[in-house]
Amino acid sequence: MPENKDDDMKVVGVGVVQEAGRYLITQRRFEDRLGGVWEFPGGKIKPGESDEDCVSRELMEELGIEVSVGEHLDTIRYSYPDRKLELRFYRCVLAKGSPAPKAIDVQDLRWVRPEELIYFQFPKADREIVARLAKAASGN
């Protein structure tokens, strides 16, 4: 997809949290846009905020966890009929001493093995990275 410099593009920091071979996924609240679908946690980057600070803030707000934000995994641009997104995915691990995640600002959460990701409904914008993570786990 060509690079999109539109001012109406929403830029989102996303945490791909992995622990003990499982990924942390969250379910969007039913009353929210795309309610009920699963995703990697994250949210809109505020003006002047770094990607990493956004991911840390969003995971604390949504799940009450502290994470160490690591490598940038991918940036995916996706256009829905009513909005454009730029999703910036970062590998994360729970910080030492962080509490277990709680569903604070999400409907539900799960720890799933990479090969299980394909059994959850993700937004269209996330499907590319979900497929890549699941495929990497299968060794294909």
C-alpha cells in the first residue's frame, strides 16, 4: 500500500506482548467501533509522544501492566471506508514486577499460542501481522 500522508490518518502504537511463548490479545469493548473483535493492545499516539511511550501508556491504561518496549516489528497502513490507520507494532515483554494484566479498558484478554491467533477475529488492518506471527510459529 503506498505511503499515505493524509492529515486524517490515525497513528496507533501497538504492543505485541509475548511471555512464555504466548501472545497477549485483547477484545474490544462491545460498544466500541469494531466491538468484540480481538487485537493486540494499543492506542492513538498523542502529539509529541514517542511510539514507545504511547505503547507503555496505553498498556497501563487498558490492562494495568508495565512493559518493556522492544524492537519495532512492523508498520502497517490500512484504509477503512471511514478512516485511515497507521499501526506501529512493537515487541514487548512484561516489566519485572508488573502485575498480571486486567481487563480495565477492554472487554476481555487472553494469552494465546501463536498458532491459535488465527482462531480469533481480528480487524482487517491487523490480519497481516497476525498471519505472519502464526506462520513464523509453525516454521513454514
